[in-house]
Amino acid sequence: MPASDPDPDKIFVLQQDTAVGQLALEVKEAHSNLHMPARLYFSYSDGREELPTVGRFKNFLVTASGRDLKTLPVGEYQVFVSRGTEYSLDQQKIKIKENKTTYLNSTLERIVDTSGFISADFHLHLQFAMRDGAITTAAEGIDFLTATDHNILKDYAPHIRALRLERFITSVVGSEIDTAFGHFNSFPLKLDRWKRKEFRHSIRTPGEFLRIVRQEPGEQVVQINHPRRWKLSPTSGYFDERINMKTGNFDYPYFETGFDTVEIFNAITDKKGETYGRSELVEQKLKDWYHLLNRGILIAGVANTDAHRYPEDSLGYPRNYVVSSTDNPWEINPDNVVQSVKNRAVTSSLGPYIQFTGNGSPVGSVITDLDQSVSLRMEIQSPPWIPVEKLEVIANGKLIKTYSISSPEKDKAWKFSTELIVECTQDTWYLVIASSQTPWSQPFQNYRSFSFTNPVFVDVNGNGYFDAPNGGAPQINQQ
């Protein structure tokens, strides 16, 4: 931060009425040697369970510039420096001495190559200072900040510019809209008309809601949030009591299917105890999704955090990767993101990054293949601190192949690639899932890897459409 700016963390340290020293920190990207945003997690080096308070985010510091001078309580600390799941995790021990300056220099290496995709978390509340929302998003390595607080519109762009973070993030204005039959995100939005609960809850059917929200200028993504809850809640879980958990059956008009995306994984609502990953609730939502796809309801699956607080809710764990014509955050056009999402050109990641193609075409594609032989190519990348041990291939909702992924050498990235040739005698959709039940490295030990792709759709009769196995008329035209 500029030297003239007050340090927002200092007061939380001084309130402890303890001896203090200074920490001069620098975080750089290995390849470019440029400073970059990052987060720093502090614990005591003697291993005690109690965690220190080093600033406004308890035992976390976040840096927008990658170069800061901080006031810290005297003590010995273990510091973990990170910037999301595409980078290495740096661990250092430091000692803060009274009225002295300690130096921490950290270099993070970009481990995962996501060329052709940008990262996004499509469900962010960030109910704290908007300036801090921009900083934490950049520090966690998210390219596209989707502002979706409850029933209001927030614009982070002025804060991103003021913090000089344009090189790292672009934002879009959206909202989470609660209704009498579920919670839904939409972006981009311009019309600030959702504040009044009387208006929102006067909307009687999902179809009427979609008609109203799509009156916005331009194109929007409309997303079903946390469609199932651990405890049935038909007012916030859109699938609860509306879609049969075993058969996937539903009835119009109280179950509308014209949405663009559905949260297969929501970190906050789907976690089990303190563990984030592939819980039983997530498994049920996968089954729901498969039923919808098999009926020709080709909605995109996504994964988001639903982050409200920080650091209790760590934004970007999980995140989505969206097909993009640019890898530069400052060149991201929200309209292009919307189009990619509507085309289901998205993969979702809690940890491992998956690239998946069918006959060379990316996720979301409809491909015509008349020889009944389809090439599925799969590639997984994950940094050393995030294990991935299993890759599953799903066809029309059925598991057709499982691969075991061997552990890499110590401190090496997880990498796996393969090609699977499948015989395809009817129109079929394929997707892949990468997962592990092994905890991530400290301080992410509450996380378990779970990543999935959207499908590729194979048309075998040459009519240019995907004819769903349990559907009626063709549902989608070939792009």
C-alpha cells in the first residue's frame, strides 16, 4: 500500500497490549520476478493450537501489492504464503523481535497452466469492506470477481482501480436473489430492483422469475444456488421437495428448468462438519444433474464458495475455469464470460485442474461422430500440496472407467494424462471427475480434492443435435 495509507491491520495488533516488532514482507512470482497479491497464514512455531492475531483477518494477512510493512506481536511464527490453487505453497519460520524489523521474502511458482481459461467464483457475498473484497479476491488468485450479495448490487471496479489491481482481477455486478422457492444468482445486472422482499416473494413461479430477471439489458447468467440442503428447505433449496431424489422426476410449473447453471458444489452449504469436499449431499446433486442431462435439460454444473466472511469462508475454494479468448484479467469481457457459461464451456475445481476434450473439442461442445468411436482426452494438473488420486469417466450418468493416479516425487506437481477411446452407439454425454479423500497440506487440511467438468455431447446420427437418452424432441443445436 502507499506509505501515506493507514495500516488497517495495526490497530488489531496494538489492541493486544503486547510488545511489537515489524515485518517487511515481499511476495513475488517466480517466472516474472514481479510482486503480486498473496495471503499469509500465521501459526505459532511451537505448534500450539491457539492462533495469533496479526491483523483484521485474525491470523491471516493479505497483501494487494505484494510488498508491505506490518506491525506484529513479538513471537516466533510459522508462515504459509499462498495465492490459490494454481501456485506453490511457501512455508517459512520467522521471529519478530521487539522494535526490530524482520524480513520475509517469498517466491511463488505458477504450477498449473490454465491457458485458454480464466478463474471465477460465481457466488461471493464478501460482507466486509469492499476494498478488502477486492484485495482478498486478488490474494486468492481469482481472475473474475462476481459480486452477488443478497438482493443488492455492488460494483467493485472503483476499488480495483484505486488499489491498482486491474492486472489481477476484473469484476462484474450481480446479485443473489432470494424468492419463496429458492435462491438464485444472476449477472451482469444493472437494474437495482430486488431490495424489497414483498416484490421478490410476490413472484409465484420460477418461470415468472426467469421472465423478470431476463428483462435486464443484454444477456445474463441465471444460476440455481445450493439446490439441496442437508435439512430440507424448499425456500432456499430449489431441488428440495421439487425433484425426486431417486428418479429425478418433477412437475411444471413449480419446477422450471430454463436456468443456465446449477451449483453442484457449494463450499458453505455442502461441507460436512469442518471438511470441504465430495460429501453425500454433493453426490446427490451429481445424481440430480445427471437426471436433468439425460432428459435433455443441458444446464451447466458449477462450483462456488458462497463466501460471506474472511478468512472463515475462503473464496476460490472451489473455483470455476471458463473458456476465454484471453488469459489476461484486465482484458476479460464479462459478456464473453456469460457466453462461455451459457455454452457450458466451464470446468469446476476444488484443487485439481482438469482439461477434457472429445475428439479435440472442449467441454460444452456438441460433436458429430458417425464412426461410433470417440476420443476422450483427459489431463490433470495439481500443485504438490493438493493430492488427486482418482479420475472417473461418466457417460449418460454411469461410471464407465476409473483411473488411479500415482503420487509424484516429493515436492513435484501431480500430473496425469490419458486418452480413452469409447464406442458410442447412441447420443451420449461424457464428463470426468477428479477427487481424493487425502487431506491437503497444512494449513488447508480441512479440504479434500473434488473437481469435475461439464460434458461433451456426442451426436452419432448426424442430425446436428444431442438427442437425450430420456428426452423427447432435440434439445440443443450444434454450435
